[in-house]
Amino acid sequence: MGIVNVTPDSFSDGGRYIEPVQAVAHARQLVEEGADILDVGGESSRPGAQSVSTDEELHRVLPVVEGLAGLGVPLSIDTVKPEVMRRAVAAGAAIINDIAALQAPGALEAAAESGAAVCLMHMQGEPRTMQADPRYQDVVAEVHGFLAQRVAAAQAAGIARERIIVDPGFGFGKRLEHNLALLRQLHRFGDLGACVLAGLSRKSMLGEITGRKVSQRDTASVVAALLAARNGARILRVHDVAATKDALAVWMAVDNQG
């Protein structure tokens, strides 16, 4: 899953693709590099980020979704807003990627009515304050329990299990030790009966481990993606598609004995 941030303030590439023409060109490049899915987002969810209006988010993402609708790969819309979900799916998105796990009023209904696949993510708190003081007794059990509840809620709303993806939410209201525990035990989320997505690319946990700034975390991101795949992730949300695809190809060639 290649990341297309149509925002001025995302932590890694905020502002680089704020114009639709730039965002579409970047997305096309990601597909050339091997992206199987494109994830388009118009509202930053970095720690400390402020929310934007529905109109502003639609203004950012709709031209990009429309510009990519005929590209031949599934499009994901990264949003928490029901109206953005509806409009983006109508414009060509096939997946709703919601960091709030469809908890906003009307989100479950909008997703169910859309017929799109959904990605349900765990987050403790909300982006503006989530990294202030995250605490858990047992992070893996608590995140697993939350996602199990949201999968059940989605199914109750009419969303078939085969349309559901789960994401433990690396970096969303979690300290380094929480993120590492989730990565080590990512296989435990397989019993939810949903595809597991992992988004570790360039995140602050990798900076804490390596001491490198965001622009220097490509190698750490690829290693983290490989570890996530080894531990059960089936969708890897990344900035560096080509490098990740190459690393996966080598690993799978060895693992499959050629």
C-alpha cells in the first residue's frame, strides 16, 4: 500500500504533494514501483495534528481519487469523516481506511452502505494528544480486544468479514515499548479473521531506535516491514515502495527455496 499524503503537514512528506497534479504523479510513480494499493489521505494524523473541515478534506482528496480512478489498482481513502467516505467511494475509492475504526457518528453506516472494504485501526486518544502519556496494562491484549469489538460492530452493521482489515496502529497513542510488543506479537491478530495491515514506515519509533531523522529512516522502514510480514501482516503501508518490494522479493525467494 503506497502512501499518498495530500496534506501540508504530514510528518514525512507534508506539502510535497498538496497539489492534485503532484499527488497523482507521485501515485503513478508508486504504482510503477510496485504498489498494489494506493492510500490517499487529506488530513494529517501525526502526533499533535489539528483536524480539518470536511469541505477542506474533500477539496484535497477528491481530485486525486478522481485522477487515479482508472489506474487499475484499488484506491483507499484515509479518513474518519462519513461524508468524505461516501464522496471518495463514489469517486472511485474501494477501501475506507479509518484511524478511528468507524467510531465517528454515522461512519459505520456510511461504510456499510458504500460496499467498500474497511480498515479498522486502534488508536489510544486522538492525534492532537495521543502521544502525551499513553498507558496500557497489556498493550497486545488491549489492542486485540478493541479490534475484536470493532470487527463485531462492523459485521453487525452489515460489513462482511471478508471486507474487513485490521491495523494495530503503530505509533498511535503508543510508546516505543508498546510498538515493539505489538510488532513481536503481530501474529496474534490473525485470529480476528481479518487481513492484518501494518504501517511502520518512517515512524518515530524507528527514529528512537536508530537515532535518525525522518528523511533517513528508509532502511529501518524496510526492515520493519519485513518483520511485520514475517509476523503475519498481509498489507504493508509504506512510503518506499520499490525498496520494500525488492526486500520482500529476496526474502520470499529464500523462504520458498527459489
